[in-house]
Amino acid sequence: MDQGRMFVKQKTNKDGTIIYWQCTEYRTANKCPARISTSNGEVRSRTNRHNHDASPTKVEVKSFITAAKERAVGTNEVSFITF
């Protein structure tokens, strides 16, 4: 995530020191051209501008789902769902 927007890993350079990311909205009708590259968890560069508004709610939901999945994998807790 960068500046309230989500990215998906596109590729890594040969020695694994730089990761290239594309906006998650690239695969939608928006075809957002925004890209970033990171090294050691820090943004090195930003390419192109986003062609859509940021969605803080979408980011929050994705973060919650990711945390729930990680918790489910790392615990023996029993969950109950009632309707």
C-alpha cells in the first residue's frame, strides 16, 4: 500500500533487491497505469498517476481480511458463526 492505494506485486529484479508493483485497479475497467518500485520496504520510485480516487474503505476491508486470514493460519482458536 502506498498513499492510501493498493498495489499488487508485478515482478522482482534478478537479484531480488527491487520489487515492482502495479495498482490493483489496473485489472479493472479503469486500467490504472500507476506503478511503484520498492527496495527494503521503502518506495524508490513512482511512475504514472492514478486515474481514480483512493478508496480508504477498500483498503481497510482488505487489511481486515488479510489479518483475519493470518490469524486463522496461526491459531487453534475455534470460531462460531451464528445466524
